[in-house]
Amino acid sequence: MKIVIVGPGAMGCLFAAFLSKSKEEIWLLDKRKERAALIKEQGIIIEGVSGSWKTAIKISTDAKEIGKADLVIIATKSYDTKEAIAQSRPLIGEKTQILTLQNGIGNTEIISEVLGSDDNIIAGVTNLGATLVKQGHTRHAGKGETIIGRVDAKLPVEMRAIRELFNKTGIEVKFSRDIKSLLWSKLIINAGINALAAITRLNNGKLLDYEGTRKIMREAVVEATKIAKRKRIKLVYDDPLAKVEAVCEATSTNVSSMLQDILNKKRTEIDFINGVIVRLGQEMGIPVFTNTILVNLVKTIEESYKYIIS
């Protein structure tokens, strides 16, 4: 099986490193030549809960050099999905499976739009924790299962082969016939945590230590849950707020991905998380005041990096 991971960020490098334990042909596809050259020379460095180790990896900035793949894993930021798929076109054949493990809602729709079909598109939710230490160097911050599924609920033989390979390399994979519910369940967790952490610059666990952040978290989650209910999406947990708080406690020392972006003065995925809640709320006539404020504050921070006093 030839597998190509598109996007050598924290999660992309983590998946590439684990999959490289197999005898399969594993590649990274990068859009930045300098980073690709560095990773080609040094390999991928992993530290954290899975130990400290290093692995060589094939990497290229030219999809044509790699050729057709059996599986393409999209691990870029959500706002780069369209560009990533366009760059990946030479990898994609008639039977190529495309797996998105990205944050937020809307990635499968973007992939389908670019390719002109939703055949062979798999969505995934991963509970693995990964933090980028520096280029090609990832801290494995937390273990957890990765759940994948198709929007049409089918489980073709290709998905079973993916699960078998991933499990053999140490990535615990399970199937879901209702992946939309899982995507929305994770969206609500991210909507309650990520923007709030990015604005306050607090670790996940610290968000529960202050009445102000707890109140904002509660209001953001309530709004997001109302949207999900209106869309008749069944969440995988009964009490959304309790689940968000439990995730904060379980990942108490984690620096959320959005906070990592803010600290590194990079663009965030706010449009694909709280921004989704705001857009749907406006369309449905459901008040989304808290999520709107969170979106506006994060966007203001992004737009004013050069003025921020450190």
C-alpha cells in the first residue's frame, strides 16, 4: 500500500512516523521546499508518550514524483484543504481513498467539490494529541483512538485494510457508520475550548479555574448544541457541557491547537470551528452571540499580530 500524508505539521508527522513502522511505502507531501529538504535530511523526530525516537521518511513537494497512491491522508489546516487537494491531484486515481483527519466542519465538502465526486472520501476524528516542537519534530502529547467513516455509512474493503494497517503500527482505529455525529461532537468540544484558550492564552485545564471562562464556555457550547439539534444531529454524549469540561480536565496541560497558532502568530482555524456555528446560526435564526464574539476576537488577534505587546 502506498500512503501519502499531505501536510507535515504536528499531526501529519506523527501519523507518518507511526505508519513508517510498517513495510508499506509511506510519503509526506509538502508545499514548502525548505521544510521538505530539512525533513528529508533529518527524518521525523518524535518525543512524548510514545517515547523518544526518530525515523527516516520519503518526502517531496511534487506529487507527480510520488505517483498514484492507495491512500491520501489530508492533515493540513482546514483553510488549506482546497489547495492541498489541488496539489494532490496527481496522487489520486480511480481507487485512491482520501482520508481527512482535520479539525472542524466542511473539509469533506471542499474535497468533494474540488474532485467533482464524494466517492472514496473518508472522514476521521482523532483523539491523538500532537504538538509541533519545530519543523519535523513532534511531541506526542496524548494517546487516543482514531475513528473513521464515510458519510454514506458504507464500510468498503479498502477501509478495513486501512484499519488493519493502522492498528498494526500503533494507531488505534475504529469505524463509525455515523461519522457526521462524531465530527459534530468534536466540533462542539473544540468550539467550547479552542477559541477561549487562544484568547486567554490558558492551558485547557485552566479554563475551568475561573468563573468568567466557565461561563463563556457554557454559553458557546449551548449555542453550538442548539445548532446541532436543529440539524437533527445526534451527539455521541448526553451532556455536551459536561463532556467539554471532562476534556479540559483530561487534557489539562495541553496547549490547544488554536492557542499554538496564536502564539506562533499564524492563521487559525476559527472559520471552521466557531465560525461554522456563527454561519449556521445566522442562517437558521438561532442567536449565537457568544460564538460571534469569540470569532471576532480571534480574528482581531490574527489581524493585529504586529501590534501586540509581548
